[in-house]
Amino acid sequence: MSENGRYRIPNDNPFAAIDGARKEIWAYGLRNPHRLAWDPNPAHAGAPTLLAFNIGLATWETVDVIHKGANYGYPLREGTQAMSPENGMGSLPADDRLPVHVSDTVTHGTVTPTYPVVEYPHSRDGGGDAIAGGFVYRGTLVPALRDKLVFGDITTGRIWYANGADVLAADDGNPATVAPIAEIDADLRRLTETAFRARGGRGDEIPGMGAVAGRGRVDLRFAEDNDGELYLLTKSDGMIRKVIGARVETASTPAATAAGPAPARDVARQPGVPARNPVAATPASIAAGKRAYDANCAACHGNAAQGAVRAGLAISIIEEQGGRQPPDLTDAEWDHGSSDGDIFSVIARGLPPTMMTGFEGRLADQDIWNVVNYLRSLRQGR
Ligand code: HEC
């Protein structure tokens, strides 16, 4: 029973049997683990991983895998370095052990600290001021992020990912192993500034400041819904953005240059797909097509397939910079072939590397044909 008698403490808590220790403690030595996330990895359904997003003091922002009874080292360690009372950083001793402080004066043996699995520095060159939290992405809208730990920095609004498998592998007791991280070019700072002004924000800069961010802070947090889809919350412009797409850029992918129609391709049609829609355009097919469209396409192409620009949608996060917004699907121009079969094939296969991902496996063929009937019916209605 707790000291105030108002709640209970599990008997097997790590310090429940140690005299003078707080029996509530599960893990310690974290400076500011202000966001926690359970990763419901389907591969370990019975034992989800608890991740702590820990804001550092002097030099390092970290993600830590939380274990029963573990000591994460603060204030004697930060990141994978030793820290002095003056916040000076140094290398770890070869035999890294810390006293277990039961109180300011009483210690109870020693413990080897548990080291972070992800870290980034307080540096202008690719770092930040304070980790914002994050999630292992288990949604379906952004296949490129699947099974990746997506996290970011509060002030700079930078966003990174690490492979989920690398994150788990870095939880090996060796300070030298941390998961490699890669930055996602979400351009969130500029988006936040633009929305701040568009919504009547006063002054030249977004509010706040940070040592690394300089004047103005994005004030980023992450959220997740039941389907595992990601949301970015930015306090400075008061916006919640759903992450609905990403473009994968590799060294061999030429960056999109000027905005404008993609070059017309003669035939997008996959082999075996008929040129004419085999599903008759009955009211039932059109209605089913509208349902599939509303659920899967409207977020990008607009509620009436009028295209993101005419629908007033800012397809912003992981924006197609300089590239194309989701186009009008009711006009007479099809960039990737205009037969029923071409349109079917584009919907099924997608248009990599753009954020138009393929719906094969997510929508039945019949439903894709229904969507084609629905889109054709919109054209007729104009
Ligand atoms: C995440 C945003 C996104 C979603 C969701 C999305 N699209 Fe797209 N779509 C795009 C973008 C961007 C393009 C333009 C790609 C290009 O040509 O550069 C596009 C292109 C297309 C095209 C080609 C248009 C042409 O002129 O040839 C079709 C057809 C299409 N989408 C249909 C759909 C349908 C149907 C759905 C739902 C089942 C859907 N899209 C869902 C972003 C999206």
C-alpha cells in the first residue's frame, strides 16, 4: 500500500523490498522522459517495448528502452557520455558502474547504466534542442515509414526516423551501439511560419526560441490514431497535421524540378488489364466507388476529386517540394493514360516515387473499377 493509503504498489517492483527506497520506482536516471510510447510490435505482441523520449540538459537528446530497475545514468551520464557537475562531457570509464542512491547519503551497491538506443546532439548542424517524442509507425498510409521509429525535435521541428529493428538491436548494453538515424525533409519550420502568418500571427517570427533553433520555435509534438497513423502537432501555428504521404528520394531519383504536369505517358496499363471497365457503371457501382474514394483518396485529391489545390488542401507534410500536388481527377486531362485500364493501373500500382502509392492489396480489383466508374461519373456531371 502506498504511504498515503490511496493506491497499491506491485510487490515485485524493483525497489519494493529495499529499505528507504521509493517503492513506486520502476526505472530511474532519466532527466525528463516527457513522452512515453508503447510499441505494439506484432512480432512481440505479448511484450511491447516501452520507449522513453528523454530531454537532455547539456548535449544529448535520447530515446531509451525502459527496463525494470534500470538506471539511465543522469546526472552522471548523458547520451553515451559521462557528465561532470559543471556539465562537461567526457568519455565513459571502461568499467562503467554507478552507485545506486537510495537517498542523498545512502547507497545500495552499484549498477551499470543502461544506454540510449537513439541520440542526437544539441548542434545546429543537424541536431536540436529537445526531443519531442514519436512512435514506431504501424500505419498504412506511408509505406516508406512502416516499422520505423519516427521522432522529432520540439524547437527546430526536425523529424528523423530509425529502423525499428536497429532500435531494438541497440538495446544491447553496449554504449557504442545506437541506431542510425536519417532526417525526413518535412520542411516543418517553413510550414509552421507560413501557417502562423496566414492565421494572423503577429510579428515576423513564430513565438519562442531555442539555443539551437534560434528565434522562433516550431513547438512540435507527435500523436497517433487507432490505425497507427501519425499526426504532427505544432503549437506555434496551432495546427494538427496528419501525415498522409511521403516521397522516397534516393541518390538515383532526380529531384522534381518545376511544378507542372508530368510528361504524358502513352500507356500506363498493366498487362492483362482490359482497356474498358469490365464493371458496368450502375448506380450501385458508382456508390461503392464513392465510398472507396472517400475513404482512401479524398484526403489528397479533394472531397469531389477536384484536386488538392482547388479543394484548398495543403498537402504539406513531406510535401512534394517543387513537384505535383494530387491532381484534379475530373478534368479531361490524364497524365498517365486516359483509358479505364490506364486509370485502373495507376490506382493499383501507384506512381512511385511520388506520394501516390499503389492500392493493390488494399482495395479489391472490383473496388478499383468502382472508383473508376465514380470518377467517370463526376466528369459527366461537370
Ligand atoms: C497521399 C496522397 C494521395 C492519395 C491518398 C491518393 N493519391 Fe492519387 N495522386 C497523388 C499525387 C501526388 C498524384 C500525381 C502524381 C504525378 O503524376 O506526379 C496522384 C495521381 C493520381 C492519378 C493520375 C492522374 C492522371 O492525371 O493520370 C490517379 C488516377 C489517381 N491519383 C487516383 C487516385 C485514387 C483513385 C486514389 C484513392 C484510391 C488516390 N489517387 C489516392 C496523391 C495521392
